[in-house]
Amino acid sequence: MKRTPLHALHVELGAKMVEFAGYDMPVQFPLGVMKEHLHTREKAGLFDVSHMGQVVLRSRSADVAQALERLTPANVSGLAEGRQRYALLTNDAGGIEDDFMVANYGDHLFLVVNAARKAEDIARLRAGLEPDVTVKELEGRGLLALQGPAAESVLAELAPGVAEMKFMDVGTYEMEGAEVWVSRSGYTGEDGYEISVPAEAAETLARRLLAHDAVEPIGLGARDSLRLEAGLCLYGHDIDEGTSPVEAALSWAVSKLRRADGARAGGFPGDERILRELAEAAPRMRVGLRPEGRAPMREGVELYAAEDGGQPVGRITSGGFGPTIGGPIAMGYVPAAMTAPGTTLWGDLRGKRRPVMVERLPFTSPGFKR
């Protein structure tokens, strides 16, 4: 397995390590998943997300933003310098190949892609953009995420300018003697930052942040429960190559400008299906779900329209216990006619059907600094 620049630190801190996307990663620390989750919601948690792919796009002979728009329905050309945007790589069938972040640093675009799709994404970028655009994977950098309501005050002690950043702003700062690239973003639903740092400086920076009373190390277990409460998709579970942005309730990631030009030559992959579903609705939709009682319903649980009989009408794609909510929560896909909040469905749990109520996403209010 591969190791991140913080591997030795995780072991020193007593982390329970597991394989994830080919990396040896901390799933939890001695604090435990529940307390790690709540600490992030209340103060600040430090996550190692160095397994994610970091990619730089530079122009050789083409407009980089316009070139990238050949692969995504996002409005990359309209992304201002110093700003970042959530985007999707779509395929010709209108499915999602991956979701990613793209930032405009002026003379180049900086992308962060999912660890499990890193090799496929980079191959797709190279096939679709080169030789007009250079696609460079950055293998010598770590990536830290500092998340929670105390993140601003903690990070501002190292670089006061980060306090002025708004949600989805990006900038370059010096921290602990290293040049770092900071975005005010994350995947917990809380305010916070993601920090790309040279690998050789990653542990020094992490130790400095963890020395703060408000900061605790957080593993993949709490990262998953935090993103689930925030209603955020996990690739390969809630979205995949067969799922359209409309089905996934990610229509907002298909910009209005791209919708207008998508159907003409030079649009984006899958525009025919995606534009049709935007106009006519998709046959199924991703929704929030609240199982009754205390027992979580996890990925793979089939959903039914009635307590007895009938065929499955949907399926849970992510589920677990929500520490902030104080009960089980889930996300999944149901027919468009059954998406209204308050609709009761039935989940098959260990051979017995139990009620599940459709609920609006997210389960927790976002804490982003707008």
C-alpha cells in the first residue's frame, strides 16, 4: 500500500489504519469516531487527505478553461482568478465519471480529484486535453483539511490573510517556512480549509496545527459520517458512471451558461441526456432518508413502497448513524414520484421491513463563510 507524508505521525498518534484507495489511511484515532465527529462540528478537526489526486493544467496552445469544458458541464471559463468550483467529469452517456474541485490560480488551473478515480481521471484529462494543455500530476505534495468552526482562528495564527477568505476562495500563503495553496472549502459541511503543502513540510505543519487546543486528528470514519450529515456524495456509492447529475441532485453543477450551449457542437459529454432530464425530470432522484428507530440502514438496503409485498422501488447508497443528528440517517435513490419530504418508504433490514421517511438534504445546516 502507498503511504501519505503523514503516515508516521498517524502511527505515532495511535491511529487504527486501514486500506483505502490503495493507501494505508487512519480510519480513527484514540478519541473514537463519535467524539471525532462531534469535535469537528464543535471546534476543529485535522484530516489527512493526501491520497487525493492533485493536478495542474497549463496551456501550451489553447485556453485551458475552454479546453477543460470539453470534459465537464461546469462553467470553467467564468471562474474568476482566486476562486474554486465544484465540477463533474461526465461521459457520453450522461453519467458521472468523477466529481472534483477546480481552482483558478491565474496562470494555471489546479484540480483535486478523488483518490479512487485518480488514475482514470488523469488518463481522461490527458486523452481529452493534450497536447494543447499539459496535464501534470503532483506527486510531491500532501493535502490537509482543517474543518470546523474554530478552523479560521487556528489557521489565521499561521497566516492572518486566510481569515479574509470566503467560501471557495483560493490563495497562496507561507506557513512554517513552506509555500502552501489554500482553499476555503472541505467536505464536512463545516467552515474550513484544504491546504496543499510540499510533502517534506506536511508533518511539520500538521504538528503545528495539532498543537492547538482546539484541534484533534480525525480519521476516515468521522469524515464519512460528517459528509453524510452534510448530504455530500461519495463517488462509487452515491454517484457513479451510470448516474446523471440530475438524478444525483447535482443539477446546480451544470451551469446555466453551459446548459444554453451544451446541445450544440462542442458541448459537453452526455449533454443530450443531461439536458433532457433537466427539462423533463429524471426518473429517479437522490434523497435524504431517516430510518425509524435507532438501527442504521446502510448501503445496499432495498426500499419498498409498502410494508408488505411488491418489488423494490429504490436503494440506499450511503447510511449510518449521524452523531450530530442523534440517530440513523441515509441517502439513496427513489422514483421521482416518491421524493417529497415526509413520504414513507420501507427498508428491508435483516429480513424485516422498517419505515424510512424521505427528508430534505442536508441533515445539518452548512457552516460555510459566504
